Amino acid sequence: MNKGELASEIAKKASLSKAKAGEIVNATFDAIKASLKKGQKVSLIGFGAWQVKTRKARTGRNPRTGETIKIKARKVATFSAGADLKKAVK
């Protein structure tokens, strides 16, 4: 399912136009991104939680040349599924 298909499903279930549902989906994603950018955790009970974690710097290997390279530390967004979501996909 892509963003357009998600908006269509929301439009059907909430009796909204596809355009309005698309705005809601975009606003939701924007709010999640903004919170993560501030370093805040976003938790939707039963569905899951997003948070920002820091990956440490490490050494890696260039697969083409086999040369050892340094990989810088960086922040990544992670998602942990909630209990209801885990049960739904069993």
C-alpha cells in the first residue's frame, strides 16, 4: 500500500473526499517527522512507536574494492510495532 492507497482507504472509511484524506495523511506524516526531528518519541498505543536512535561510528568495508572505510555516526529513525499490530500480522 502506498500513500495514495492509504488516503483512499481513509476517505472510504471516514466518508471524506480523497483530497481531504490525502491532506490528513500528509499532515500526520509531517507531524511525525517534526517530532522526530526534535528528538521526541512518537507513540501510538497499540500500533507502535517511532524514535530517533544514534548509530555509533564504525569501520566498514567497500564491497567493490575490499578497502576498509570509516562510517560516521548518524541518527536514524526506528519503528517498534505495538502489541495490537503484532497480533494482527501473526
